[in-house]
Amino acid sequence: MTQIVSFTVFNDLPLELRQLIWHFALPEDEPEVLIVRADHLDIKGRQVNPEPMLVQTVFPALMHTCRESREYTRNLSGIIFQYMPPAGCDVPYRLFRPELDTAFWDENVQNSLWASYFEAGHDKWLAQLRHLAVPSATAFVGQHMTECIMEHCPRLRTLSVVFPDSTDYNRVRTRFEEPTARRARLVEIPGDHARRTMVVFDTWHYDPTYRIPLYDFLLLFCSDLNDHRNAFYAPHDVCLGQAWTIRTDDDGKRPRCFLQTFVEWNSGRWVEACGGRKLASPGG
């Protein structure tokens, strides 16, 4: 059999066929994270539709293949290029996919986010969410947050608590600066690591020097969530009518709680992003 080492008649193909080939050469969508900030939303409560939610995605190799593939990627692929000052160039974005991507609430605007969505008619977007992440500092803010999640996100499948990094002696209430300069994603802190890693459990009703394994923190968080769920007067049959679990070997029907941290694409590899950007560590 003769091995084909080149294809010299590609440019002779009809334009529609060439564009179809470029389409199949695009990278598959990967799970990304949307860091929801105040400027994404109508926090003044105006009755308007929300702005399109975009997530940064992988840079397509087609941008470097030839002029035609570059033009197709920029103009017809559905990928949106926007200038990012820290990068000094246009970077690729795509529309947020609720079944694939995770929405992360910036803790600085979390309370106003819920109020904004409720007042400005964003419930349709919230109702589509499957994956939600919250900072560790807001993990034990009481029943209000749980009720907001149950009220507005009935199709939620995962709820994760995000720590600045996965090292020992993080504080639950530590605030941190989320990644903005490069492509970032959330990754799970594995169970075996969480059993070895200690966290300062400095919620308001505990001794500020009390340390527990991250895994025990997750057990408490899941239990707290279920206690609030049981007290909620209108459980949802779709998702939140079932108890939350931390098990990974579950049948997939129950919503799951787990631990995450940010990683950032830097110099060709993923690295933990927020360890050096902690803004406060209450209690010393």
C-alpha cells in the first residue's frame, strides 16, 4: 500500500468542504471555569437579560496552520477572541456550557449576586447550572446560601468548596485572589490527599486554632448542607430533593460535594494558582 505523505489538492476542494474539515480539526470543548464577578451582572436590579457568559478556552492550533484556517477560526468557528491586557494579545473564549463548565462565585460579590439574579430575571441562567463552586470563606455562612442554591439552582449536580491551595494549614476563612491573567481551571483535591492535609477550621462558632483534616471539613460541609436541605420548605424533585454525598462511587443520581483548588496554565503546565495571592488569614 502506498503511504500518502502529502495532500496537494486541498485547495481544489470546494470552500464548504474545506470549512467542514477545519471544523472537525477544532479541539473538543474541555471543562472550564467561569469566575462570576459583579461586572458580569446587572447588580442594580434592572429588568434586563444577562450578558453572555464566556469562558477562556484552549488556543486552537488552526490559528497557526494557514491563512484560511486562521480566518475560519476567527470568524466562523464560534470561538470568540478578546484582547487580554496581561497576555498582550487576543485570547480565545467560548460560550459557557452549564452541563460541562463550573460557575465560581467571587466571594466579594456573592451576596449581591444572589439578589441581582433574583431581581433582574437571571433565574433562567441559574436554573441551567449543573456545577457550582464557592470559596472556602463562604462555606459556612448559614442557611441563607443553601436556600438560595436550592431556590435558584434546582438542576445542580456538584457543589465544591475552593481553597487557595492544597497545602497544610489553610484557613477556612482565608480570602484569596482568583486567577485572571491566564487560562485557569478548578481541579479536585483527591480524597487521599484531603485525609492527610490539615485545615484551620476557623468558622465563627469554633476555636480559631482548631485544625482538622480537609476530608473531615468536607464531611461537616456535606452534613451542614443536608441539614439545611431538610429544613427547606420546598425541596426540588429534580436534584435537591435528594441528600448530598461525598462518595465518588455513588450511582451518579445524588448531587455531590467535593474540594477543589485553582490551577493556572503557566509555561506549558498547570500549576496551583492562588497560594501566593492570599489576601487575609483571620486569626493570625
